[in-house]
Amino acid sequence: MTVTIRRRELLAALGGAAAWPRVARAQQAAMPVVVFLHPGASEVGARDVAAFRKGLQESGYFEGQNVTVEYHWLEGQYDRLPALIADLVRRPVTVIAIPGSGPATRSAKAVTATIPIVFGVAGDPVQLGLVASLARPGGNATGVNFLSEEVAAKRLRLLHELVPTATRVAVLVNPANAAATENTLRDLQEAAPIIGLQLRVLKATTIGEIDAAFAALARERPDALFVGPDGFFSSRRVQLAILAARERIPASYTQRGYVAAGGLMSYGTDQLEMCRQVGVYTGSILKGAKPADLPVLQSTRFEFVINLQAARTLGIEVRPSVLSIADEVIE
């Protein structure tokens, strides 16, 4: 009898053990799936991912425990968007989170009116057709307006503060990112005459065209370079910083990551805070909130970052008045 009982216990235990993988698979399949679509490359987006996860966790969601996150890296290749978005919306996706890409957000919004979209965009979400209004988005999309384009004029002034002798400034934009390019150039063309600057517009949509743009800079020798807001440029931040150093041209960028890679200065929204807020809103939607009822947030935290080593290499003496307003100085 004792043997029989033990045999039954053993069979029950084995049966339970065999059931565990099925239970685990069922639990995993039942978890909501969030698609994280980043405009840049994975090697430069690790800090953005960490900030997004922080926002999710603040909302009670932990990757691998009660939510699955699927990562996609656009690397600034906007021609990939139609096929990628079409594939995503065919699958059981709970939320699409897009921190930092107007083109990707517009592509997703054009394809699905039902899957919630949480965005981070530089342009006006109303003008981009993403929401009915900032206070009442009214559809399946909401998120953060991080005002990168609206602060272009201030970034130009800060560049002039760093290089007060500059009169000719080259502006590098990506025409494939049409809305960001149009808005940036409009703001700069309004601000430049007031500061006493002349602008020369250069365009690049590929790695080779970035090289060609810097070859033009080498010939024309402008006094400074203004790099427009763009996911492709962000994915090539190391290339841009190296080329600017090689040509000894002071350059201004949108994000701290460029300066950490060796660039001279950046001014723009706090990118990590924007990604965190996208994570918080994603968690809110997972809990049952509707994008239509979540007001679009507007960034209030901006950061001015200077690389002193780059300044010394370029022979730029950063005045104390400029250093005093910097949020971060990289030695």
C-alpha cells in the first residue's frame, strides 16, 4: 500500500511538473504586448529604453512579469515604415509606443484607428493630424509634445553665444522627415536675421549624403553647423560628431547623446524624461485608460549641454556667462 501511495504521489508530481510549462506559456500568452518603436538605433537607445521601462514600472508594469515589450529600431530609415507598421497592426498588439518619431507616429495613425498609440513628437500633434486637441485627443493616440522644433531659434542663439564671431551657419536637415525639416527651417529663417546670421541649408537622407554634406562644408567653410532634429541623424550621432571634429566646425545638436559622443553642444527637451512619460502613459492605457481621454503632455524640462573638451579642441573659449546657464558640462 505504501508503495502504491508513493507511486500515485510521484505520478501526480510528474503530472504537475508537466503542466507547469503549459501554465507558464499560457500566462506569457495572456500578457499584454507593447511595441516599442524607436526612431534610432539600438546601440544609442539604451538610455531611452531604461527611461521607458522606468515609466512602465511607475505604472505597475514590469517587463517579462505582467507585460511583454517588443522592440523595433527604425535607424532613421523612413522607407521601412509602411511595411513595418502594416505587420505590427496585423498582430495582437495592445499598445504601440513611439518615443521621438513624428513620421512613425503618423504612419501608425494612418493604418490603425483602434490600437492605442503613445507618441513623443517634436511638432504640433494637432497640426500633424494626430489628435483633435491637446486637452482632448479624441482618438486612439496621445503622448508627449517635446517641442524640439519650437526651441530651434533658442538653440541657434545659444550656438551664437558659444561662437559669437560666427556669421555663416550651415543647417543640416533630412528632407525625408518633411514636417520636422519644414518647421525647423521656418523657425531658423525667422530667427537668423535678428541674430545677424546667414544660413546655408544642406540635406542628407543617407550615410553617403551625410559624407557629401560635410565635403561641401569642407569646401565652403561656414562658421558653424546646426543639425536639425531627426531620428536618422540621432542614429548617426557618432558619425556626425567625428566629421564635425575632423572639419573643425562648431556644431549644435538636439540631444545630449551627440555631446556625449564628442559634439560641441546641444539644447533640447530632456529626452529621458520624455521616454519616461511615454512609459507612464503606456502603463495607464494598459490599466484601462483611453488615449482619447489622456491629454497630450508638453515638455517643460530642457537641457543645455556643453562639451568642454570639444570646445578646447576647436579653440573656443566658453565664457563664464554661458557656462553658468549650462545644465551639464562634459569635460
